[in-house]
Amino acid sequence: INKDGSKQTCFHNFPSLATEIIGLGLLKSFFPEKYPGKRRDYKYPIAVDAILGACMMVRYDIIKQIGVMDEGYFFFLEETDWCFRMKNLGLKIYHIPDVNIVHLHGESTKKKVPVQTWIEYYRSNYRFFRKNRGVFSLALIIFSKFIKLNINFILMFLVCAASCFSLKKYNQKLFTYGTLLFWHLKLCPKTMGLKNVK
């Protein structure tokens, strides 16, 4: 839960072409059984694809069997990748709804270095697809995200221009979209992202 007691998204589906292109929010609305979310109250433990790494418990014999988290992920999706490996072995992962842990979501990065945080998320997302979904799926995801970034950048530029660039929130979004586009055009270099923040 958040500091104010509101619910946080603490479990999720594995990234797929559907979740990335259609959007998880839309899928949760139309297929709540297949794509569960925090909008519903769960009275009993439910089986899920993956849980948030902020609070998870894994049996030691399972860790010995599948190994530790992949250190190739720097900040995002390492626990998702770990859960994916568990599921591939036929193991079940459960969300326990009556256990509450306060998680200061985003405190370490988003407020301080939002652009680098987004770069790191995209990098981890692409790593997950390359490793678990194949090269064809990875190419489709990169292409679709690049198109979406172009659309968002153009729309945000129009909003900023209409407000004479006086609204800080939208200026920041424009800068973020522009930097993400630049990162893609430079072929996603490792020199950009959270590792380079001092």
C-alpha cells in the first residue's frame, strides 16, 4: 500500500504483445479474470503471473533450482523475469491480500531523475522481450513504442505551444518524450539511464 493507505499495484501480468500494444489498463477492464488488478478487492490469495519485488517470499529450494534474479536487469522487471522462470517450471505465484506493506513507490528515482528512470524501464522491458518472447516480438514492441513516443511528443508539443510553454508539468513530459525518442534514435545506448546518474 501507499503511505496514505491507498492500494498499489503489487502484482501484474507478464509483458506480452497484448499488454504492451493494447495496454494493460484496457485489458484489465475487459478481461478482469485474466488480467487482475488493484481495482478489485480480493478476500483470498489469488494466483498471479508476477508480484512486485518490494515484498516477496520465495522458498529456498526454488532459488537453488532456478538461481537468483538476472543481474542483467539494472532496475526494473528483474522480479518479473524471475517469476517467469518459476512459472515455466510449473510453479504457482500468489498474491496474499490480507498482508499490508507500506512501499514508498518511486521515491528513489521518479521524482529525482524521471527521464533516466523511464529509459531504464524501456531498457528492462526490451531485455525481457529479447530474453523471453523472441526477436520478432522484441522488434514489434520497439517499433510500436517508437511510434507511440512520436505521437505523444507531437501532441505534448502542441499542448505546450498552446500554453506558451508556461506549464512545468507538460514541459517535463515533452522533455521526457523527446529524450526517449533521442535514446531510441541513438539505438538505446547504455551511456544513458540511471547507471550514469551521480
